[in-house]
Amino acid sequence: MNAAVENPYWMPFTANRDFNKKPRVISGASGHWYTAQDGTKLYDTFSGLWTTGLGHCHPKIVEAVQKQVATLDYCITFQVTNDKALALAERVTGMAPDGISHCFFTNSGSESVDTALKIALGYHRARGEGNRTRLIGREKGYHGVNFGGMSVGGMVPNRKVFSAALLPGVDHLRHTLDIERNAFSRGLPEHGAELAEDLERLCLLHDGSNIAAVIVEPVVGSAGVVPPPVGYLERLREICDAHGILLIFDEVIAAFGRLGEPFGATRFGVTPDIITTAKGLTNGVIPMGAVLVKDEIYDAFMNGPAHMIELFHGYTYSGHPVAAAAGLATMDVYEEEGTFEQARGLEQHFEDLLHSFTDHDHVIDVRNFGLMGSIEMASRPGAPGQRGMEVHKRCFWDEHMVVRNGMDILQFSPFLNSDPDEMEQSFVKLRRVLDAVE
Ligand code: PXG
Ligand code: PLP
């Protein structure tokens, strides 16, 4: 099929008409490189979509998936389970902060978020605090596209069309992006911890006893990489504790090495009550997510008649054996190859490369933490997003490189096992593109 002529595929988060004029189609990958349909090799600067930190088609994961699909392809997931799901739950909770020893499987980040919100509401009700129903998100937050995650999310284009259908009883903290005070910060920005006091304000307004949970990304990803101000997450934790509110870290991007640690929670030394994950759980090979919860939360559900279902929630594919096998192989590779330490070792080089763009005419901010980074360009007057899209396309066609843009913000998610020279070359190519675009 010639996608340029007629493309039946309605692509997600894509400018479909523009895409169809000149489709960008990948048909293979190996390690740090994609292969386009015409055979061109393209360097991947985004590890898939924050997913594939170990590189594409890792032989150990490929082998585990091939073996599993020929051994147990699918298994009923309700009232019966499979060996791989059990093993993966043990493995993942074993890496989590102390006191978090149960996990619930989903198939994506969006499902993890909606699952976490439902668990938070069920937990309070089970403890006789059914009045705690309010959910708090944050401006610029991305928590997926299902109704719960969209409601607590704070990205305006994702909410605008569905405004009337958003969950009731949701409030938002202000976002922490402050280019005026924090531009070109290396790592965590200095200013903004006081923004956590927004939560105190909402507790005064609604009374803290009505708030069920607060959900934030420890480092904002989708909205353009916004690391938390120094002290901000610690303060959120304190306020949640003072009011009995559950703190949810949405670690769909942050977990599994992106911040040089198993979790953002372990990197920041701030332990939330619930952690949502997906992406790096299987290196992106098979869709899967996991929601990790503190023991008190799990225990609160474990009452009533023992033959009864405790949580009326689950997906046909929760704990899918092939996904779980991919997850187990991924965890093996992280451990055997020392991936998280390797990622930590790449941080300085990555930071230096990103910040070498500080003086570029188009650039108004550079932000980074762990192996998450962004270069924010000024928008063209009257045409927000146009410059970013042009950079994306020129990178693809002229420099053979996949670069992710969110409007005029370029986002970078290098491989956790990147070759430092390859990483450097990608930024040499990027500079050529930034010099060439108006
Ligand atoms: N929470 C967070 C923090 C995410 O980053 C999701 C939930 C939803 O996951 P699923 O698997 O349902 O897509 C995500 C996903 C970007 C970008 O350009 C990031 C995501 C999705 C789309 C684009 O940074 N992250
Ligand atoms: N819709 C219908 C008609 C179904 O039968 C099911 C599951 O059985 C679903 C939606 C939910 O699908 P899933 O469990 O894959 O999320």
C-alpha cells in the first residue's frame, strides 16, 4: 500500500494529513538504529517512545518472548494465573522501596494510571473514609489518555475537546516550569519548592479529609521534561502525610533506569504510596504496565468473605504470559548488564551535550535530569509547533535520525546503554538542523 495515496491507519497523536504527504515508515530495528522501509538506517534519540532503554531487538528479550509464545501463549487471568506473571510481580516488587510489595498488572501507562486512581478510592472506602474522593493532579501533567488519567492530567490539547466529560472533583496544582527564574538549570532547578504549598491551599479549600490522592510525575516527561524544583517532592510528601492523602508517582517514564535507579522514588529518596509504571517494564517489546502499592493499601482490601473478589477491576490481558516473559528477561538484562549504573554514568555527558545548545538563537531553555532532556525553542510568531515539526522532519529525512518534538520542545530519551560517541554525533547532526531551520 502506498500510504501517501490512501492510508486507512488513523495514527495516534499524529498530524495524519501532513504525514500522508510523505510517510515516515520504519520496518526494522537493531540496537540503537531503526531501518526505514527504503533501507535507510536511522539513529533513535528517543529510545522508542521512552520505552526501549536497552536498545531494539535485544537478543535475550527476543529469545524469551519466542520461547514463551510457543510454551504458553495466553492464559486466563481471572481466578487463575501463570508462572511468569507471579515471577515478574516478585521481581519488580523486590526492586521497589521498602513497604511496597504488591503489584497489579495492566497493559499500558494509561491503564496503570486509571488502575491507581481506582485503588486509591477503594482504599479509602475500605477504611471507612469513603468521603475521600477528590483527586489532585497538576498542570502540564501527562497521565495517559483514559478518562481518569485525562482528568488528572494537565495538558490542555488533550483535555479541551472532552472538557464536559472529565471526572468531577478533580483539582490541579500549578506546574513548576519557571523559565524566567530557572532557565538553563542543569539538573534540578533551584526555584519553586514553594509551589508544593498549592496542596496545602487545596486542603484548606476542600478540607484535606476529602482528598483521596495526589498524582504527579516525579520528572514531567511528555510536557517537555520539567525536573522538580529542589525540595518540591519532599514537601508534597510531608503535606500528604499531614492530611492522610495518598501520593502517587506516575513513573511510566521514570521507572527502570531512566533516572539511573530502579525508580524515581529511589533516586529522589521520596517514597510514594503508589507507583505507576509501563514502558521500561518490558523494554517496550510487549505492552505491559504495573501498579505498585504499599502494603497498607493492599491489606486494606483484604477483608470481607475470603471467597469474594476484593477489587472489581482487571484486564483480559493483565499479567499476560508473553508480556511477563519479556518483563522478566528485561529485568535480567538490567541486572546482568548493570544498566542502571551505566545510565548514571552517561548523565554528565548527556547534560553537557544538551547544554551546548544554550547559546543557539532558537533556544530559550534546556532542561535535564537523569537521561531525560529537552531543548525548548522559541515558537515562530503565529505558528506554534511549526519550527519543532520542521526540526523533526529534517532530522528524519536529512540526518537520518528520529527526534521527538512536542510542539517546539525537542525531547531526548537516550538509550540507557548509549555509546557516548554515537550520542555526541546525534547532537552534531541536530546542530546542523537547528542552524538550517528558520
Ligand atoms: N503516564 C506517563 C507519565 C506517561 O509518560 C502515560 C502515563 C501513558 O502511557 P501509555 O502507555 O498509555 O501511552 C505516559 C506515556 C512524549 C509522550 O512525547 C509520552 C508518553 C506518551 C505519548 C507521548 O513524551 N508517555
Ligand atoms: N468490551 C467488551 C465487550 C468486553 O467483553 C471486554 C472484556 O471482556 C472489554 C470491553 C474489556 O477488554 P479488556 O479486558 O481487554 O480491557
